[in-house]
Amino acid sequence: MNDDTGKKMSREERMAAKLRENLRRRKAQSREMKAESGENGVSKDAPEG
């Protein structure tokens, strides 16, 4: 994003963009965690022993 774009966006638009970015990042992390737990058959939260 360049300076002109940042100045034209309202606070609400910036917040909405950050929220969407955060949601995409969290979904990607969730998919990664599920993939990792699926590879070895054990959940990362499962206690060992």
C-alpha cells in the first residue's frame, strides 16, 4: 500500500482490511496445524505418555 492509498482509506476500511488479513492468517495457521496433526496421527494438544 502506498501513501496515497493509506490517506484515502477511512479508519473503518483500514480496520476491515486488517481484520480480513488476520482472518486469512489464522485460517492458514489452523489448516497447517490440522495437516501436521494428521501426518503423524496425534493431535498436538494430546498428552504424551
